[in-house]
Amino acid sequence: MNKHYNIPVSRPDLSKEDFYEIKKAFDASWISSKSPWVEKFEKAFASKISRTKYAASVNSGTSALFLALKSLGIGDGDEVILPSLTMIASINAVTLTGAKPVLVDCKSFEDFNLDLKEVTDKITKKTKAIMPVHLYGYSCEMDKLIRLAKRKGLFVIEDAAESMGATYRGKTLGSFGDIGCFSLYSNKIITTGNGGMVVTNNQKLHLLITKLRFFDFNEESHFTHHMIGYNLVLSGLQSALGVSQVRRFTKLLSGRRNNLMLYKKYLKKIDNYFIPEPLKGLMPNYWFPAVIFKDTKVKNRVESNLTEKGIETRLFFRPLHLQPVYQALFKNERYPKAEFFHKHGLLLPSYEGLTEKEIKEIAEFIDASV
Ligand SMILES: Cc1ncc(COP(=O)(O)O)c(C=O)c1O
């Protein structure tokens, strides 16, 4: 059972309007993935959030990544390059297709995103795709990455699970590559409880993804299937929640950015830690405020003091090469920058409704603990 916190690290923003939208779908008996609310949600997501021509809803961000890889024909014998510092879902989607994951380190001890030089070095004849992960709502230089991929004839699948609303040079993260994948899990800026979205500007890919996500049911003959499809759809009830949440997206996004500004205002002992500076042209969504402590002992003390006070935090991801389940695959590989961020990083609470007073209290408590 989850420990009860006075201030959790995350809390979904659920309103009466959300409930009424779900009730409308419920009352109309449109609860499954055939519901008109599904298309309504996808259209709203594509126009207001991903800013892509197409969006296909699925039951999780992990399913989104899996279907993206599948739709590009990636599988056995192929290699996919991704960062070591990411959530386990990124690599699981790759291994599920049978492709080989190839890891790269972070750019520097200040920038936890992908090192493009190392990406270039890791490209082989078998490489089919690069999967940048926009960690904690930050990205690498996406224009350079896209140029590199084009030059080498590689696909780009953006793991935008955490980066809803973030932009680089005015363009939405998730809309740069061949396909972008979002998560709608309950700790994301908008949520459907669980869920995900696969976005693209390529009509052919979009159609293929919509077939793959639901058994390759088709209009020509419902029970005649030409390819192996899956059942990874989002329900009508979840989509109704999504429709209502999208309406508040701009407000929820600026709320996250405002929370970060407030942490910056109240965190004073900046000799002890730093909040990574975004690249020039990058507007992160600041999904969670990420703080990097210079001394791990101090970070550990801050974390345990906050926990004791009922304030929840999150550690940075354990790098993929250090995951017990993947250790054999990356036996002699080291990614020192990813390991550094894992040991030194801490994510602070951020959600709609977290007050300035609470942020001030958290910041002052951190400063008293360093
Ligand atoms: C970077 C990253 N990729 C993929 C996922 C998977 O998303 P989901 O939990 O919706 O399957 C997550 C989860 O939040 C994530 O953080």
C-alpha cells in the first residue's frame, strides 16, 4: 500500500467537468474503443497538444512505443539507439519487438539528455531507428538529431511520454520525428488514468498504427485479418476523460511551469544543487522539477528528511545498463553521466493545486537539510 504523504509528488487534476464528460459517454453507452469520444479525444490531442496531423490513442505510453516500432517494421536483427537514462518502458518496447537496444550516455554532467556525438558513434549497418527520450520534459537538440537521422537514413521515434507541451525552437516535442509517443498515465500533465497517444504527420503510418492497435479489424471483412494486430486500445470512458482534460491543458501546462519558477525563487542554497538549464530554444514543460545535488550524501539526507516530513519525492531513473533484468545484455558497458544523474538527482512535487506556500515550505525545508 502507498504511504500517505501530506504532499504527494504528483496528483491528477480531476474536476466535476471531467466527471460530467465521462457520464455523458456512460449514459450514451459509448464506453468501448468504438466510442465517438475516442476520435474526439484524438482530434483534440492532435490539434491542441502534439500539433500533428494525426493522433492514435492507445492504452499506455509503452503500447505507443511498441506500436511505433512495429509500424516502422522494426524487429529481429535491427538495432535501436536510446539513452541509458530513461524509464524501463523505453527499452521494454524495443526488446518486445525483438530488436536490439543500443545505449548511449547523457550529453554532460549538466545535461541529462542524449549525447548526439555518441549516437553517431553507435550507428551501425543494423541501426534502424533512434529513440530520443525527452526526459522530465527536456530534450536534446532535435534539429541536429533529425538532420543526423536523415543523413543516415534512420527513423526517429520520440519517447515524449514526459514532455507533453514542451517545445524546441517553437515546435512541439513529439512532432519532430517519424512518430511521437505520449503517456497519459495519472501523473502526466493531462491524464486518462492509464493511456497513451501515437502521433505522426504520416497518413500511411497512422492508418497502419490504427490497424495494429486493434486486431487489424477492417471494413472490408471484419473477421478477415491480414496481419497480426493487438488489443492496445483506449476505452470510450477514458477518452471522455481525455476530451475534458485537453480543455484545461494550457492552464495545467502553465501551472507546471509556474511551479518551477516558484521553486527557483525559494531555493536559495544554490551552491549545493542546480536545476538544469534548458538548451537555447527549448521550453521544457517542467513536468517534475529536477534538482541535481552536488553531494549524494546531501541528496540522500534531503530525501529522507522530506519523506519523514510527509513530502514525497522521486529519485531519477536507474540507468538501463544497471537494471538487473538487462545487466547481462550490457555487461561491460558504463555510462558515467547517466549513473551520476541517477545518484545525484531528485524530483520534487509538482501538480495543479500545489500552493506557493507549500512550494516555499518545501524549498525552505530542503535548504535547512543541505
Ligand atoms: C520516458 C518514459 N517512456 C515511457 C513511459 C511509459 O508510459 P506508460 O506508463 O504510459 O506506459 C514512461 C512512463 O511514464 C516514461 O517515463
